Amino acid sequence: MPQDIKEVLLSEEQIEARCEELGQQIDQDYAGNAPLLVGLLKGSVPFMAELMKHIHLPITIDFMDVSSYVGTQSSGDVRINKDLDYSIVGMDILLVEDIIDTGHTLSKVRTLLYNKGAKSVKIVSLLDKPERRVVDIQGDYVGFTIPNAFVVGYGLDYEQKYRNLPFIGILKEEVYQ
């Protein structure tokens, strides 16, 4: 698998250090509250697991499985494969995502959470790729802003592979073309 990586963009150590900083900021911003972390499966799992270690609030967690990608492209059609297990009426939600790309998925999921009665919905994302943005949406907490390259690792995949890499790497073009 590492032979398919053109360049390591972010090391495991860089990601862990940034998760610690994000956790501290979330602790400050939500002091006295108990937000619900909602991870978007499957990509958010490694990031959410690392981030949670650095949040010192009485958080709860849940997951949604949504999809909008076909190969390397976002289709813009967001499907909900697994919905929340909890009622979120009146709750503060931290929507945990691996990457903000076109913005389609996050925009639709955020609207859905508000429609379900969430008090607030903020987005925490490991990566932000603003060059690809189609929908006007921003992360409230962002780990790293990255260039417009196809990245894998630390939960991000290509055809369900590479999620287990402990770093974020740029995938060689010949792998997905």
C-alpha cells in the first residue's frame, strides 16, 4: 500500500498534535455543556477516536452512515444508510467529518440534524479542501487545509482501501485513473 502513495502530506504525529489542539478549543467553547459527537462513517472513525481522547467534557457519541461518492467524485446525491440512534432534540451537535470537499454531504446532513431538532450543529473536520467547494459551508473546527489532491489514509479511502494508513498521503494518479 505505501507504494501507492506519491507523498505523505501529514504525519501521524502532526495529526495527533492537531487533535490535541482541537480538543482544547472544543473544551473551551463547550465548557459546562455535553455535546453529542456525530461521526460520519466510515472516514471519520480514526479522526473521531483520536479527537475524543483530547476532549475532557461529558460527551456522547453516535454515528451516521451517509454516502455521496462514486470512485473519486462526489455525486451530490447524499444517501443516508444509517441514521442516528438517539433523539437529538435540543442537543448541541459536533458533526465529525474526515474532509470537507464539495460541501454537499455536510450541508445536507447539517440541515437534516437541524430538522431533527438539534439546538446547534458545528462541524469539526480533520481536513478542508476549499478549492473543491461547491456548496457554501465552512468547518467550525478544522485540522488542516490541504491542496486539491486526492488524499487517502487516516480514514480516507479510495474504493474502501487505504483507510488504515496512519498518515494522510497523496495517492498516485495511476492508481485511480
